[in-house]
Amino acid sequence: QKEVEQDPGPLSVPEGAIVSLNCTYSNSAFQYFMWYRQYSRKGPELLMYTYSSGNKEDGRFTAQVDKSSKYISLFIRDSQPSDSATYLCASASGTYKYIFGTGTRLKVLA
Amino acid sequence: EPEVTQTPSHQVTQMGQEVILRCVPISNHLYFYWYRQILGQKVEFLVSFYNNEISEKSEIFDDQFSVERPDGSNFTLKIRSTKLEDSAMYFCASLGGIGQPQHFGDGTRLSIL
């Protein structure tokens, strides 16, 4: 079983839609959860960072972590064509090793 | 905003040659990482480095790989004898302290011929 699983997509939505991106993880020791955005030929750009369970909101982005079901979500409100990218979830139990999902390709259509 | 910088952006090397990838982490960060991303695949952890020693490494990080922090600013990844399958994007990341997230550079695209 992969430690972090993510649907690779692609996911196509119309501009203005609410986007829901999801990951599951298997390691109960994971306590740090991140969402990164990656444009083609660029490095992962940190979007959201959550410690343990709960919700975190930043502008149009909301991250949710449910440790009981080992489920991580990212919601994007009022999606824009500029949000078109690959979204990576990552998890870690400590500081030394982060495990990434495969990434979900998102396309927001104008 | 401070950023992680990597050089070169693209490196082309003959199979069997040694290559050194360079990174300047964010100033005052304490933890340093290398990741690899083969085209179309996931970002894979290679190694983490703290307090001038390797903290953790993956099974990918075999004897052909080494890391070094030769001075107070640079962090390097050396591949001793490159293979075709080493062709990938290599990302450096740094982290300020426990409980803080990693920040990534834009990567070095390594092409082995």
C-alpha cells in the first residue's frame, strides 16, 4: 500500500467552480500535512500547511485533515484559469522525510 | 520573500560521468533535502541533512550519491557515476525548524546521455 495516494486526474472544471482535491494516507504517525502547487518545469510551491487534524483557510484555499479516516482535502473556491497546475499533497511524521502523492492535474477552463 | 535557489537549471552529462548539483537554501534554515522527480512521476524523497550529517535517506540514495554542505550557504548533491535512469528533475528543499514546512527550489533538470 502506498503511503500517500492521490488521484492523478486530470480534473477539468469551469472557471468559478469549487474544486475539491483529495489524498489518503496509510501511516498513522503522519502529523504534518502539506499542499503544494506545481507548474510545468517548476518546483513545488507551498500552498497550505496543517499540523494534525482540522481546517485551515487562506484566501480561496481551504485545507482539511481528518486523521480518523486518514483523509486530506484541499478546496479551491472561485477557481481561475491561473489555478491550472498539478497539486501535490505531502505528509510527514517528523522533520526528516516527507512523502508525496502522485499529484492531481487540474485544468480550469475559461 | 526568501527562496531556495538551484544551479544549474539544466545539466547534460555523459553516462558514467560525475555530476554535482548545487543549492542555496533559505538563509537561517536548518534542515536540507534533496528530492527527485522522473518525468511524469511523483516527487521522491532522496535524503535529508541536519547538523552536518544525513538524517534519513531512501533506498534510491545508494553509494553513488553523496551530499555535502561545504560552507555556510551551499548544499550539494553529487552523483559519482551517472546512469541513464538518473535522468530526472532534482529538487532541493529547506526547512527552518521543527513544525515548519519545506520550501522548494525550481530544480535542476539532469539529462544523462
